[in-house]
Amino acid sequence: MSLSIGIVGLPNVGKSTLFNALTKKCVPAENYPFCTIDPSVGIVPVPDERLYKLADFSKTNKTIPAVVEFVDIAGLVAGASKGEGLGNKFLANIRETDAILHMVRVFHDKDVIHVANKIDPLSDIEVINLELILADWETVTKRIANLQRDVKQGKKEAIAEDAVLQKVEKVLADSKLASTAELDEKEQDILKSMHLISAKPMLYALNTSAANENMIKEIEQKIPGAYVELDPVFETGLDDMIKASYKLLNLETYFTTGVEETRAWTIKKGSTAPVAGMAIHTDFKDKFIRAEVVFWKDLLDAGSYAEARSKGKVRTEGKEYIVKDGDVIEFKI
């Protein structure tokens, strides 16, 4: 499963520093030959001690982690939605990603110029978000206009789409992100086809060398749905940020383990066993018979697969089973 997070922000906020720090943690080339796909795209392993404990348990020859793809997007400036700076390129690149990591400058450094000549994190966030909102507003209003002929003709799909876009247009016109629109599951599915930038899940990363709890609280209060990570570039904060990014994409991990290989497989949260099996091979969904499942810690505590089975920790699950984060699975096809 290839899912990507675009790193966005104003110039000189630390986007490239973060990206460089991430790519230094890049997965081994023998596991993922295209670790850095191009100068601005890197595949980064998700830190997970469970994987390595299972690998040690199985005395495995090869260990392969789950990964997240990060994309270093060109710096954005006010007016990007109208083509200012690299606006058009920025917006096209971020539209292709699955989520947004919004890098926010909190640090003070007279040698690193701020485009607004002042350090004001909330103002910076508003500048970026407004450009995303304006770009989406243009997309939505154009689509609404194009739908009107079909709406007047009474076409059900057009009427349903128009109703959703009217709701989103009101939110955008109020300078709010499309993600804040109150939509049910069916309406969310309709909106996905629009690939709106401000509808993507967003993580805010504060680039600061010192804890600033007040700033975190202020951002969380003023930005609806904000998920803030502090100091992601240095020390262990980087691992926390990678984990948060993985969670932001609504992803979970299950494992396969043995002497030849122990591997973390990425799935969408709520996947059934046959769908989860597709992470290994697409044929697994249609050929699925059953799955032998044991929770990773239960397996380690038992000391062996046979002992885990004798204790009733290994379960046989069918097609309706919802895979849990941390399951160790052997598929039967």
C-alpha cells in the first residue's frame, strides 16, 4: 500500500531539514530499492518495536518494516492559489498526496529570514490554509457551475454531488478547510472524487528547539481538528512524528513472521481478513479460505507457536474477521 504525506509550509520553516532527517532514516536498499524515489520523495520506515521482537522470536533472516512516503513540497507563499511563486506546482504536487504535514516555524534565528519578517506561527498557518481553501473554492465553484445542466435535468448523481458541493462551498467561503464540512459517509465518498486539498487529513509539526505548551494549546483551539506534534526534527520526536503520520492516514499494521522473513504489512483500519491479505498478494482476497491469527504479545509470551495454540491464543478466523493492529496472521488459501 503506497500512501504519501506532503510536507508543506512557508519558505525557511524547516521543511527540507525535516525531509533530510527523515530520509537519513531511510529503509535499507535491499528491502526497498527505491528508497528515495527522486530528490523530493523518500520512503521512511515506521518505528515499531513489535516487528523486531517478532523477528528475534523467529530468528528471522530478513526484517521488513511498514513504510510511509514523504514528499518535500516546494515552499508556498501568499497568492499561491493565483499562481504566485511556485503556486501552481505546489498545488498540483500536494493534490497528489494522501495527507498533509504542515511544518510551522516557532524558532527564532536572525540568520534565517522569515518571509513575513516576523515569527507568528498562527499567522503562518492561516496563510497556508487560506491558499488551500482558495484553490479548493475555485475547484468547487467551477464544478457546481458545470453540474447545473444535469441538475436541472433531474439526474440523481448530479443532484447528489451538487448538494455535497454546496455544503462544502459554504464552508470554504467562510475561510474554513473542506475537512470541517459536516458530511455523512456517503457524502464523504462523493467528495473524495474531487481530490480537494483542504479535505485531506493534516498534521501540524512545530519546528522549535524548546517546549511550547501554550503554542500547542493555542493552535489546537484555533485550528479545528488540529493534531500537533512538537519538535519533530530532533531526538526521538522524529519517530513520534512518523508514527503520528502513519496514524493520520488511518493505517494499521499486522505481521507475518518466520525464519525466512518477518514483515509488517500496512492496511487501512477496519479491513477484513481477505482485504488485509491483499497487502501480500491481490489473489488472497478471492482465494481466501481462513486465517490463523494470534496477537503478537500473546505469541511472544507463549514462547512458541505450538504453545500459543495449546493455550487457545491462536484463533481460526473467517472472511468477516476485522484485522486488529498487532495481529500475527497466517493466511490459508
